[in-house]
Amino acid sequence: MLSNYLTPFIILFFFATNAAGTNVSTEVDTARLTQVLSYANELQEADKDSAHILFNHALSVADDIISQKKYPKETINEVIYRKAKILHDIADYYYGQKYDYDKALEYLLQAIELAQKLYDNEREQIQKEIYLKTLANSMLTLGAVYFNKADYHNSAEYYNRGLENARLVNDSLMQSRALLNLGMVFHNRGMYTEAIQNYYTAIGIFEHFNDKKGVAICNLSIGNIMRRQNSPEKAIESYTKALEVFNELKDEHGVSSCYNNLAICYSNLEDYDKALELYNRSLELDLQRGRKAKAAFTYANIAALYEAKKEFGTAIDYVKRSMQLNKKSQTPRNLMGSYLNLSGTYLSMVEDSADVLRSNPGYLDTIVNYGEKGLVLADSLDLIVEKAAALNILKAGYSLKKKYRKAYELSSELSVLRDSIFDSEKTKVMAEAEAKYETEKKEQQIKQQKHELEHQQMELQHTRRFRNLLGAIVVLMVVMILLVYYDYNRNKKAHKILDEKSNLIEQQNGKITRQKDQLEAANQQLTELLRFKEKLTGMIVHDLKNPLNNILNSHHIDDLSFREQLIRQSGFDMLNLTQNILDVYRLEESQMTITKKPCNVLGILQENTLELTLYIAEKKLALDFPEDEPMVYADAKLLRRIFSNLLSNAVKYAKPGSTITVTKRMETGNLVRLGVHNLGPVIPPAQQETIFKRFRQYESRDMGTNTSTGLGLSFCKMAVEIHSGEIGVQSDEDGTEFWFTLPGQ
């Protein structure tokens, strides 16, 4: 506390001595410079503003020494080196305290220029390494300044130069810092694979040197990628680890970032109360410290929360607060975010209710104008994820304005951009990077355990040698009987210790073996999951390819009626596939509710026939429905979908010119048994047992059919069972019939 009161007087003293001592000797000048820097460094943690004043004073003292030609070269070089470090400290003040990135940039470029000249002109290797380490540190800080200015090209350049210099001086901690910062650049540019590899490499080095803050920043960054890839549980786990360390280190900046990102995750999980609580904590810390850019980011996230709750008026209010702060800071990346947030919020409000657009048609211009502004900034900053978001908003905006050609062009560009952001190969590389990090971590623990065991064995050997020596001394001092008795007891104890250590070693080996088996099993499970994902994606894409091709190539068809039928039929096919995928998962998760009522089966069959008109006409098929009008007690939408899938399969595999028959008969218990029969290929008995499982489809080679997801029959089975009915198949030389039972009216 006393130093805080004395600080102004000490600063005045330094300025007074500087004014009075212009003609002092070399030793006095350098001593004065050393004294000013020493006190400035002491004040740097407690009173940064006063330390900044002293650093500026030290800079003028250094310039005064350098400008005089009476000093030897060694002294001048030492003062220039100190000046480079002073410039770095002043830049740190503008960067970390005032958020004046232009000022920080000015001082850092001067520091780098001085350090580079010293390095280039120095011949002694040890001194060159000192200069190179200072140069690398300034380059990494300059990269951080460019990063906050959203100049990712220059940021990556200086991070890479700093990394190269850190490797030359073999400074592992500085290398990990460079890798972490490069990972952040890759992350902001949507290059998630490169980012995750850098993070895991950096976190391994930080853990080795017990650098808690470095580990926390890596966990925070990994959480950001997990959140971007829709893995909120993993993201929350990473953010929580980072938050614990930042709280321990009393790092308010880090704590605020963790609160903000945790809030985003809870908002995505629809726990809005928890998210809002965390946002307010983050906002309170940022406003107290004057971090307006971070406060603007938090306002934007709160706006997204209210948008998810469909409270659009409140959401727009928070977006505008964020935009006001970003306009003051004039940071292009933050301003781009405000444009896209405002455009996206208006779009969500318009899409939520058609009445809004009728009463406020000018909203469409707001959506497009701010979307275009955001797109221009995202493109200039080379931010492909944000560019994709802008394209998505503009595509919807132009569609609502009925400018379909423009919307189609944006959709095509968006499709190409999304493919470049993240594909299955990148997912695999990221998973492998995570698995590699975990494996190396386990191996390091195993090595540590082995080292501890070896150390214990060495200590045991030293103990035994000492006891042997003690026994030799006792031999000279006591009678032979006492010596034999002592030696017997000593050996007995030693054997017992050896047995205990041997058992401990066996237990550790068993534990190590179990950990290895667990890692291998986890890796195998991950590999199988990736293969399954790739297979499922391929099957879905294949099923969508044919109807899409039909639509895209329909302009070659001169027959307008046939062209319209083809497009309409292809649309029904894609809609049916999409509904099957969604409904199967909803039924599995018990998220679908049904409304039972009396349903006219014949009327539903006639509706389904309209969806298949083109295929029925092409194969010249006939349909035979029951003459009476059977009634069942069921959910009409699900019943229509059941018949849509069964009739579609029947038409697909029926012989040309044959008849598809829908049968009906009454069963005991007021059940109606309905069946769809066609003269198609015989389904082998082995295939009949698995045909209703997900992603299974019987493949008929002589019919030339291709692999498909097989979700249609899976949906039918789930939909029938939710009505407490049964479903089955009968197939022989007389044809194939899929049947199911439902309650009668």
C-alpha cells in the first residue's frame, strides 16, 4: 500500500534526475536506466499505469544514450537490446490494458526491427540466441495483435516466424504458445482439422511443463471446436476444465470467456435460465474491466438466446446494443458479426410468422442489406464459416423476395463452401488427433509409473547396502551370536519388502494392461462409428441422386405433362425418404405423438395412388383395392405413410403388366388385417427375418436394384407397433405380400 503512495514521487524523482544529469558518465547513465527499469518491472503487476510512465521514461533515457557517440559498441548494443524489450513492454500495455491495437502494432514493429538488427550483426552464438528469443517473443505478440485486428494473414505469418525462431532456440514453451495461437487462427478461418492438431500438440507441451494457463487456454479452444461441431456435452467438459484453472489463477479474462462459451452450450441445450445466468456473469466482469469488444460479443449471444425463445423484439434490442459497441471499436470481424446477427434475427422473425412480413414488408430489405454487408466483410477477412452463414441468410432473404435465380446462385456457392469446411475425412483426422493425444498421455503416465518403480528399487538397494555396512560394523563390536540373530531378522524383513514390491509391480502391470485394452476397444469403437457414418451418408446420397437427376434433367423433356409428372414424382420420392429418416429417429426416441380416429382405408389408398401415377403408368400396372370401404382406428397421417411405403415397394418390384392387390380381412379381437401383394421376385427366408431392421434391404440381382437405406420398412414396423399392431411378409412363387394389422373402428 505504501508503494502506491510513493509511486508519483518516485516518478517525479526520475524525471528530475534525467533533466539534471545530461553530462554524466557511461556508468551513471546505464545505472540510471537499470534503476528505472527495475522499479518499472516491480510496479508492472500492482500499478500498470505508473509502470507505463516509467517505461516511457526509460525509453527516453535509452534513446539519449544511443544518440551519444562516446560509448563503446558493447554498451550501445546492450542499451539497444534493452530498448527493444522496453518497446515490447509498452506495446503489451496498449495491447492488454488499453486495447489500442494500432499503438501496440507501432511499438512492436520497432522492437522487432531492433532485435532483428542485433541478431544479424552479432557473431557470438550465445548472444545471438538471446536476441533470437526476444525476437520470437515480439513476433508472437505481434501475431496476437494482428489476430485481434482480424488480420489473420499477417497473424499467421508472424506466428509461424515466431514458431520457427522458438525452434531454433529450442524453447518448448514458446513453441507451444505459437502452436496454440496458430490453432486459433486456423479455428477462426474454419480450418478445424489443423486447429485441433495444433491444440493437442500444444497441450501436451504445457502439461509437461505444468503451465496451467496454457492448458486452460487449450481446453477453452478445444471446447470452441467441439461446440462448433454440435458436441455440447464434450464442449461443456472442456470449458469446465478451463474454468477451474482460470478461477485458480484469478484470471478474470479467462473466467469471462468460459462463462460466455458455457452459456452458448446451455442455450443450445435449451437450458435458457442457466445460459442467461452465465451470460450475465460474463457481462458483469467485462463491463467492470472496460472490455467493450467482449461485452458486445456477450450482447450478441444473449440476442441469440432470445431469438431461440422466439422473443424477437428483445433479441433485436440486444443485437443493436452489440452493434453500437462494435461500431465504436471499428473491428471488422466484430462488425461483420453484428451485421449477420441483425440480418439473421429479422429472418427468423419473418420465417416464424407470415403476418410480420405482411405488416412490415421493409424487413426483407433489412435482411438482404445487412446480409450483404456481412458477406463482404466475411469474404475480405477470409472467414469461410461466417461466409457460409451469410450466404445461408441471403439465400433465404432472396427467396422471400421471390428472386429465385439469385437464391439459386447463392445456394450453389453455399454448397461448395460447406463441403470445404468439414467432411468425413477431417472428422477422422480430428478423432485420430484426440485419440493420439490420449494415448500419448497414458503412455507418459505408464513411463512415470515405471520410473517411480525403478526409483523405489534403487532406494531399496541403497537401503540394503547401508544395512550390510551396518552389519559389518556390528560384527566388529558384538559377539558372533548377536550378529547371526540380527542378520537373520534383517534378511527376513528384506524378503518381506521385496515380496510386497513384487506384488505391487504385478498389480501395476495388470493395471497398465487393462488401460491398454480399454484404449484399443475405444479406438475400435470409434473406427466402426466412422465407417457406419460413411456408409449411411453414401446410402442416403444414393437414394436422393435419382430423383434429383430427374428434376435437373427434366428440361430436356418436350412433353410438358410428362415433365410435370416426373418432377412431381421425384419430389414425392425425396419427401418420402426425408420423412422416413426423421420419423424413424423420432419413433426411436419416443418423441412422436399420434392421434387415433376412424380412417377410410380406400380413400387413403386412392391418395397414395396419385403419388405413384408415373411409375404405375410406366410399368403398365393395375391396382386392385377392396370393394367395400374398410375402416380402421388409427392415426391418418401414419396410416397414409405406411401404405405409401408398401405401395412404393410393390410398384418398384412388380413385374411389368402385373396387378398389385390390396387385401383386407377381419381377425379376432376386432383387428383388420391389410396386405399389399405383388408378383415380384421371391424374398429368401433368411432375408425375411431382417428386412424390417434399419438400413437393411433385400437386393434382387436379376432385377438390377441398388442398395438403399431400407428405412421405409423400418418406419412401417414402428408405426404399426405404436398402434399395438403386427407386421410381416410372405413371399413365394405366387408373389410377395406385406401385411399388417390395425384395430377396427
